[in-house]
Amino acid sequence: MVTDHDQPTAVLRRLPGLPDPLLSGLIVALLLVAALITLFLEVMFLPLYLGSVAFPVAALLAAPINVALVYGMESVTSRLGFLFAPIVVWVFGFLVFASRGPGGDIMLGSNGSTLLLLACGVLAPSAYLYYRSNAGR
């Protein structure tokens, strides 16, 4: 006889018993701040070189980090539009880093590693959300 607890579930697992909206709001705020902090670290380590060869390991790390931020938002809410909030904050910060500062200097140049950072930072969590939204079909 097969029971319900023997079957694997594809149901979204949220934190058990989040009765306090203050705790949920704190988790959301921490994830949004974490998106900005990780973007800052990715931008700082983007022009990394091994010898004379560019090695944009920060761009490659942006993909799993941003997927983890979206996964963390799943612990608070199941609304698909709200799950993308850390990525929206990340993209806004990316645009700020790509624009000119008060002294005229730019943190992100117009090169392939910047494009790789943007692609890895946005496409991987978008693909994850696409998969999560269509997993039950």
C-alpha cells in the first residue's frame, strides 16, 4: 500500500510557520541587501587576471549566487513576480555601476566580461524561475 508520505512531492517548501510578517519582511530585506552586496563583490573582482589573461570568475559565480537569492525568496513567498525582486535590485545596481560617477569614472567598462556578468546574473535566475513556474505542468 502506497501512502502520501512515500511519494516525493514537487510542492514548494517554505519555512514552516512564518506567522510573523515582521520576520518575513526581515528575510526579504536581507535578501535584497545581499543582492547588492554580492553585486558589489562581483564588480570588484570582475577585472581579475591570471597572469596576462582575463579571468572573470566573478561573472561565472553570479549565476549560482543569484539563483540562491531567488531560492531564498521562495522560503518567504510563492508569488512568482515577487521571487524576482532580488534580481531586479541586482539589475538596478548593475545599471548604477555601469553609469558614470561624479568624477566621471565607470566601474563597469564596455567589454566582454561586463556582458558575461550581466548574462550570468540575469539569465540563470530567469531560467530557474521559468523552470519552477512550469514544473507542475
